[in-house]
Amino acid sequence: MHPRHELTKYVGSEDCAEESVSEFFGQLVEDIGVGVAAVGTNGTFIYVNDHYAGMLGRTKEDLIGRSVGEINTAFDQARFEEYWHSFSMNETHVAETVHRTASGETVPVRTNVTRVEIGGEPVNVGTIQDISELERRREQLDVLRRVLRHDLRNRLNVVSGYVDLIELELDSTDELHDHFTHIQTEIEHLLATSENSRRLENLLDESASGPSQRTKMVRLDRLLEEALARVRTKFPGVDVETVDPGPVRVRAAEYLGQAITHVLSNGILHNDSERPRIELGVTVGEERVVLSVADNGPGIPDERKDLVFGREETDQLHHGNGFGLFFVENVVEESDGEIWIEDNEPRGSIFKIALDLEPRAPVDRAERV
């Protein structure tokens, strides 16, 4: 049904006067329970509702005619023309910023601004929502995360130290020696989880700052070299085969090297073969490069291939493999890449990571060193 036909239920017959429609929407905007404002081509407020004025401790008359920069402390009024021309008709921009109250204090707000045409003139109309409570909860959660990570890391380091001391007193053939080795492995896993959670939080914060802050072009061969060195140091008895892709540059988010290290380590830690083996392959295409990490472990059933990344964490009976591969997938996605799992032959799994290549260009001599 046409929107005007729906509207007749509220403002009268289908022949209702335009004045009735205007009155209806005018009342709607005033009573909507959220701040509403309109800004014209000169960068000043041409309309505000009572809710927005009250949010700032001002009157509507006080706000109308003021420039956006007087109220939005993060906005550079000198760049208003650039901001204005960044909109297309009916396009909406969403932002979180701060607005100044009559007393000089600031209120954190979320704005949804849309370019519309009113009376034949372009106007930016927006809703403004006070997010003070949301900001307060964000700060509380941030402190909670940092305190928990710090406390967990410190206490696990203490426990790890005592485990090392006790292990030194045990005979290498003692059954307890194996138990302590398992305990140490779990402690290292928890410490790695704490560190990876910090890394992922930093990465997502950078992503929220904008696409330009999220990725950069890096030498893939150097990332692989560092990841392989870490794995070979940690698992000196494991056979790791690899190839040299040459000076290939790819788009990468921060911590991509740690994510690759985790995939390599994962193929060893969950390997039940008498002689674990990892094969790292690199296939360079026209626009993308695909890394493959193949192992000779037990493999992953098709119904669990998504679960291991935590993609469908729904209940205690269907869960992923913990935080590690969740971290890996998020880093790869923040790199504008993809990750998936295939079956290896005759047994095992192949983790594949596709990354965008840098547009082809001559490699500087310095890059070849």
C-alpha cells in the first residue's frame, strides 16, 4: 500500500489537506523521544525539536541560527563546505561525537544525518541520541577487561614459575613429570589467549577508526619467515615443510603474522600422528595469494568446519575450539581476506587463507635485500 494511504489512518481521508499531513509529521518529530535537528547550506541550525534543546539545556530559539561547530565540539566549522558536499541526496552518515551544553559541559551523542530535499532546497536532517550511559558502560567494560587480563596474566606467570620449580625436582621418568608438562602447556595456552584477546581488541579499535587505519601492504615472505621461526623454536622435533614465495606484498591487518603462527601451531598441537608434519604452501594468483597449511592430523568433519572458528557458538553441546581460531578468523577478515578448511589426503586438514595482493609494481632494490 502507498505510504499516503497508510497515513490516512492517522490524519483523515485520502483527500486530507497537506496542512493535516504537515501537522501530523510536525507532532511526530516533536514527540518522538529523540533529538531531531536540521541544518541548512550555511552550516547553521534551521530547526531543532524540544527534546534536543532540552538535552543541551537550551531553548529552541537559542539553538536556531547557531553554527554546527558551536555545538559539536569535534566539528571544524571551517570545513563545513567539504562536509556538506560529502553527502548525496538521501544518503545517511552515522557518527559518534560530543555536543556542548549551555553550561559548557559535553554530552556524548550518536548522530544519524540524512540529506533530504525540503521545499526544493537540500537540508541535512538528523537524529541525535544521548549515549552517556552507553559510554559509561563501555568504560566499565574496558577497565574490567584490562584488570582481568592483567590479573590473569600475573597469577598464571606465578603458577608457571612454581610448576617449573617442582618439575625440576621430579625424575624424568616419573609419571608426575608428564602431568606437570600438561599443566605447563595449559598455562601457556591461557597466557596466549589473554594476549590474543588484547591484540584483537586493539585491532577492532583501529578498525573502528576507519578503513585507512586497518590495513597496510606488507612482505608476506617476511611474515612467513618470522612465523616459521617461532613454530620451529616451540616445536623443534616437528617436520615443517615450506616454500619461498619471493618478495610478495599483501594487504594485512596488524597481527596477521601471529594469526599465521597460530594456524601452524594448531596443526601440531591437535595432531595425533606419531610423526606430526606440517606443509606450508603459497599460491600466487593475479590478484590474490592463497596460503595453505596442511597437516597429517585427525582431520575435521564437515559439520565442524565452521564451528572451529566459533562462527556458530550456540550452546554447550556445540562449541568451537576456543579463542585461538576465532582470533585468527577476525585478523584475516580485518585484512580483507578469507579463511576456510579443506580435507587433506590421505588424512588431516588444510587451512587456507586468501589475501589481496598489492597491485603489481616493480620491487625496489631495497626490498630485494
